[in-house]
Amino acid sequence: MDKAPITDHTNSAATNVVTQNDASDNWIDALKNQIGSGRITEQPDSDKLACIHWKVAANSWEIVAKEAHALNARWAAGWADHQLDHSGEVVIDQFSLFVLFVIRGRYVLVETQLENTQDDSLPEIASHSAFYPGASRCERHTSDMFGICFNKLDKSIDSRRWTRHQAWKEDEYPLRHGFPLEGHPRHRTPADGEYPFERIDGISVYEIPVGPIHAGVIEPGHFRFSAAGEDIIQLEQHLAYVHKGIEKLAVGRDPAALARLAGRVSGDSTVAHGWAACQAMESAAEIEIPERASALRGLLCERERVANHLGDIGAICNDVGFAFAHIQFGRLRELWQRRSQQLFKHRFMMDNVIPGGVVHDISEENATLLNSEISALIEHVSQLANILEDNASLMDRLVTTGYLSEQTARRFGALGYVARASGMDDDVRLHKPYPPYQDNPLNCPLLEQGDVASRLKIRVQEVVASLQFQRKLLRNLPEGPISMAFEAPVNTHGLGILEGWRGEIVTYVRFDHEGKIARFYPRDPSWFNWPCLQQIVKNNIVPDFPVCNKSVNGSYSGVDL
Amino acid sequence: MIAAIASSDILLDSVSGSDLLNPFAWLMAILQAFLFVLLSPLLSGWIHKCKAFLQNRRGAPVLQPYRDLRKLFGKEAIVAETTSIIFRIAPYIVFSSTLLAVAVIPLVATMLPTAAIADIIVLIGFLALGRFFLVLAGLDAGTAFGGMGSSRETMISSMAEPAALMAIFILAMTVHTTNLAAAIELSLQNGFVIRPSFLFALIALLMVAVAETGRIPIDNPSTHLELTMIHEAMLLEYSGRHLALMEWSASLKLMLYGVLISNIFFPWGIATELTVPAILMALLAIILKLFVLAMILALSETVLAKMRVFRAPQYLNLAFFLALLGMISHLVLEVHV
């Protein structure tokens, strides 16, 4: 029912690797033609960023999104940066806006500059959310933090506050220069009761407010349901209850301290975020880390993937009252994490990735040990997965629940297992392989049903694929050092793009003239998967929300920043 | 058949005639209700233990529910400002109505004066009274979850009650009385006869019991997900002694259904006379029956996932339909005119 031209395009591309690459290469040329090459200034740092980097004028901002959308590109990330320089003769006070588009691993970074208005009015720019609904929250975040208006006059553009609750005032913009790290805290932060939720009126429509405090031990987030009886008409999320100020905290740090901070963007993705930040810094410094270091990073990241998927599989089943799977998968995950604790000194492997390499090496003995464990785990997971699939009562709950069509997934830019369960085969490891994935091709599972059962199955398949990859990696661990000295570069920027366990992570890092961090922006996959959840639960019943939510498992911390 | 009717009449006379004035019988009735209250947390603890065992866990000790109750009774009861008096009295009403309900059920002995006063329809009535106040209490605080729990509970009970009554009527038609004690004695007298109608009634009553006591696949008593809750959603605002009473009533109700099913369909071992060995034997028998029944419940809760809320009516309709089939098979096969 959802066979839009988009899907035909990519499906035909998937059949042939050669045409696929050609098509992806062509898309950038096509985009350039559509926008008009006169409007684009190519930047010389494309090699360094490992993606095409264009600058456009602010008035071309909308046409970029429009043409990229016409070419079915995905809106992968969007962020801003504030530059203030009094040292020169001319005072530079301007904002840079970045947006990243991609088709199958071919990224284009488009940048524009906005002068900071010196009076009280805010700089304005066109919004991309009309073409890319998934971009909306990123823009609202940028708007809250920098005071940049996106289509101020257009009422169809959602311009409500997002990250801003009541911790700072309406006319304060924390990520602008001059705003102090500690802010201007009031004696007591007022309650945030005035957020204008979208309302649905009608007979027998009622609202169910859920959270931000939940009955289970989970992160805070508010969910506002509009329901008629048990049927969900609309769900609206309100997050950012635990805004940690990550982006502001990063400013002025040295590279090692940034890597530590990045590891705390979202605790369950600590390796992936730490790695993405290091990748960005290393791309800025234009260094290549030793092979063994990349291999070990790959191992850590895959271990993280396996641990989280194991936990999620059990948790999805537990949400429909099937505790057996919860206990069994919980046990496997616990054993796995204890091994991480033993080998990498942390259950979540926090702070293992540092600029220039990794902290802990792995001995020959331990590699053999891990290998035998991996083989046993593959066996266990397959057995348990068979039990799950054979349980009619469980599958009755999961099949057809929480359906996400490929079309909707594409529209909102879904990532990771959410996308891959809906037939969207986006995977950075496959399409823009970085070491160690370059040398070890990965088996990347893809399902098309798009329901909770698919998101469960794809996790099982990803666990097995990841374990097989780890086994290959461990058998051919390159010799050599596990880290190298990292010297912070000055006045430059870098981009890190990799596949965390939730999906593609994009991290932007800019160094100032002293080699300290001037801007750090980590884009967690949850920025796009949370809005997908709002689509997923439509036409489901209220009591099915928890299982839909768990099947997506967005990170609160990753978007609260 | 006529003989059977005659004997049941005699029995009824004997129950209502002699036992109402027998102080030992009254003592027995009180003792029995007390035993019910005392043992019901143990049953819940045992079910938890079985489930843990089936999940390859060690699990909490069997006595854990008692500790939980002691803890809750020692805690302060916090009452929301928006609530009315209903919220505060509901736990007591729910607990006492469940207590009255269990007093009607023969646990170890059939000579119950209470059973002579109140028959099985009154028993269902007591449970309905408790539920009525539970539902009101869920609505009282004005929170979305309480309201959802109440509405779901009402939906489920409105379908469970007819099915339960229908199953019980099969029994009543066979023994020609709605008096539980008399019914049990009669089945004992008749010895072991496989009646198709009883088989249908047993399955129907088992299904209803699972729904009424909020177990998987209808409700999940151990969930923390407020949106999926039914019974627990109504208790979300409760704390301290109020919560303790509510939880205790829930385990009491679970045991009530367990005893009801065991003693109606497998009455062997129950004491028909008030002698010490007979009562000890009966106690042992009922504990054994509940022991096994709990294991069956734990097994079914382990292999089943919770169903969608809107499957619950289908499930209960099936229970009702089975009971109806039982009734028809009784009329067709078992009544000799």
C-alpha cells in the first residue's frame, strides 16, 4: 500500500551494487544542478570531512531542502554554531547553520551564514520541516539554544519551544557566546506546566497525560495521548526534562575531556557517542589511528550493540507479560556485561574510546575466550529466538502491532533497527564503511513488515550478525599499538558519522584557535526515531503503547542533551 | 433422579436446620474464614515461587507477601487531596466484602452455617460489592490511570460475571441447590462421575477465575507499565495500610477462586463431619489441591503473553459460551425426564 516512487528507486538500486554507487554519486551532481551551481561555493575541506561540503547563501536555504527532498535524500542532521571574534579589525558575530543530506552513504554537508542582528530581533531563516518533518525538533532545538527563527511567519511550521523548559528565560539563548555556563538560575525553577500541546477536540476524545515521572525506573519524558476509548488518535511527546547542557559543557574542553563528555550523551550508547566524537576530532586533525585501535573500537561498539539488543528483546517481551524471555535475555546480557567489566573495566565500556585510540588492549588468550563465548551466545540466542517465534500467544501480540510503513519511515528519516524493520536499508557500516568495517563486510539484515514483531526479529538477526562480525574481527586482530598521541588541531572542524546500536550517529566538532573545543554537537538517532514513535502508535490501543515504545526504545538522554 | 432430589432436600434441611444452631459449626466457620485470610498471602508467595522456578530464577521467599504486608501496614497512608471519603473507606469495604465472600465457601468442612445463610449468588454479590467500591476508588482520585483501570475492570467484570454465574448454575441444576455446602456434599455422595457439563463448567470457571483475579493473559499483576494495567491501575494512588488491605483482598480473592474450583470439582478430602482427624485431613487435602492449582496457574502464566485488552471480551465470551454448552449438555445428556 505504501509503494511510493521512493521505494521503487531504492529497491532497484539495491539489486545492483555498481549502479547503486553510480546512482548515489549522481545524486550529488543532480542536486548541484537543481540548486544551480552558481549558488554553491564548494569548500576545500571535503576530503577531511569525508563528505562534500558546500556553502550557500542564506536565501538559498529553502531551495536546498526542496531539491534534496525531490531527489529523495534523507535529512540526516542539522545544527548551528555561533562565531564571535573581536580580535580582528572587523568584529565577526555570525551564526553558521549546517545541514547534512545523504543517500546511501553519500553525504553532503551544506552550510550557510547568518549575521547576528545587533538589535533585539532574531536572525531568521527558512525552515526545512515542511519537506522533512523529522527536521522539526532539531530546528526547534537550534531555535531554543541560539535564538534563530525558522520561518517565523509561517503558522504551519511548528515553532514551539522544545529543549527550553523553565530553566532559563524566554530571551536567553544558552549556546550563544556570552551566556555563562552556569546560566542565571532562579532560586527555584518554575514548574513547566504551560507547554502548548496540540489538542484534538471531539465527542469522547480525552487526554491521558503520562509522565514525566513513570511507574518504572526509566528516564523522564511526557507523553500526551489523545484517545477515544482505548484507541490512540494522537500522541505527542514532550522531552528534554533532563537537559544536561552537554553542548555548553563541551565548550573549552580539551579532546580527552570531550571524549569523556561524549560518552555521557546517552549511557547505553557510550561507546558509539565516544567513538563518533573521537572520529570527528581525528578527522579534524587529519590523522588515522592504528589499525588495532580501530578494530578494538569496532569490537567495543559491537559489544554495546549486542548488550543493548539482548536487553531490548527481553524487555519487549516483558511489556506484553512474557516474563520468561525477559529473564533469559536479561541473564545473557548480564553475563555479557560482566565480561565487559572484566576486560574493559566497565560494564558499559564507558571511557574506553579516547582520541587517538582505545584504553584497554585485549590479549591473545582473552580473544580466544571471547570467541568461544560468542559461539555459545549465538547458539543460545538462536534457541531462545525459536521459542519466541513458536509462541503463538506472544506473536499474536507483536505481529501487526505498531506498524510503521516504509513511506512514513522515510518521511521522518527513521534510523537503525526502526528503519531496517520497515524495509529501509540504511546502515553507515554498509554504505560508508569506516575502519574496521571497511575490511570486514557485514551481514546487514533487513525486514519489511514494520511492526513490533519485525523490530524484535531484526534485533535477533542483528545480534547474530554482530556476533559473527566480532568473531571475524577477533580472529584477525591486527598487530600494533592501540593508541597514538593526539594533538589538538586549531581553527578547524571535523565530522564523525558512524552506526551506533540505535542507528546513525552524526557528531560535529569545531576547535578554536587554542585547540580547545568551540562547538560539539552529537546527533543521536533518537532525534528521528522519537517522532516515528508518534506515527507508530496511531490507531493502536493505549495499552499497546509501552510495547511500541520499547520496540523503538528512543534515548531520552540522547535528545535532552 | 427423584431419589437424588429427595436426598438433596434432606441434606438441605440438615444443613439449614441443625448447623445454624451448632456453636461448633459457627466456630468452624469463623476459624475457616480466619484460615483463609491467613493462608492467602502464602498462596500468592507460592505462585511467585513457581513462576520464578519456571523462569530459572531463585525468586523471592514464599513468605515474601507476608513481609510486604507487614511493611505496608507499618507505612504511612498517603491520601490525595482530591479524593473523597470513598477513597479512604474503599479498602475496608473491599477487604470486608471479600472476607464475607470467603466465609461462604467451604474450605475444610461443609457444615457451614454461613453457607446455609448465603448461597453462591450472594457470594458473587459480595464480590461485586467489593469491585464496585474498587472501581469507585479508582475513579475517585481523578487521575487518568485510575479511570482507565476502572473502565477496563468494569468492561471485564461485566462479561466475567455472567460466565461465572452460568458455570455455577450448571452445578446448581445438577444438585438442585445453589447452596455450596450442599452441592459439595452431594457430589461427594455421588462419587466420581464424569459429567460433560462439569467439564465445560470447570473450563469456563477457570477462565473466569483468571480474568477476575487479574492474572495473565488478561492482566499482568507484576507490571510497572501504568498504561497496560487493569487492577493495579486502580490501586496506583494507594499506599500504606490502604494498599496492604487492597493487596490482601486481591490475594484473598485469588484463593477464593482456587478453593471454589478445587472444592466444587474435586471435593474429595473435605470434612463432612466436625471431627479432628477429618478436619486435619481436609486441611491437608485443600492445601495439596491449591498447591497443584497454583502450579498450573504459574505454568500458564509462564507460557502465555498478555492479550490485547480487546481480546478480553472474546476470551470471556468463550468462557460464557463454554458454560452455555455445559448447560445444554446437562439438559440433553444428564436430565432424565
